[in-house]
Amino acid sequence: MDFNSTTALGLAAAAVTTTAFLPQVVKAWRTRHTRDLSLATLLVLCLGIILWVIYGVLRSDLPLILANAVTLTLVGTLLVLKLKYR
């Protein structure tokens, strides 16, 4: 894969959208309050992100892989916290 301006743009977009989940993870971790988080939404979102990671791997698309791997980690953390602090 060539690292070019398109890849750089993809990585920048991935960084911005992925970090959107960070404040929610920090808040849930600190407060141990997840009542307002939808379990169904988190499950469906995790499934969708897993599919995006697989798609990114099949296409050898680094921004897609990295963004979704990090997002999966953050959303997966929210899912675990949701189940732990029911």
C-alpha cells in the first residue's frame, strides 16, 4: 500500500471519529454508570465494527483497519462495562 495524501486523510478522519467514543468510556469507567447505554446498540455496533475490520483486512486498507480496531476496543470496553455495571 502506498502512503499518500488519501491515506493520510483516511487516518486523520479515523482518529477524529474513533476518539469520539473515548469520553463515553472514561465517563462510564469513572462513574460505573451505564444505565443510559443501550445494550442492543452496543452489540450491533460491535458486530458492525468487526465486519468493517474484516473488510479492511480483505482490502488491505490501513486507515479502515486501524480506525475500526481502535473503535472496537473502545466500544467493546463500553459493552463490558455495561454488562459489569448492570
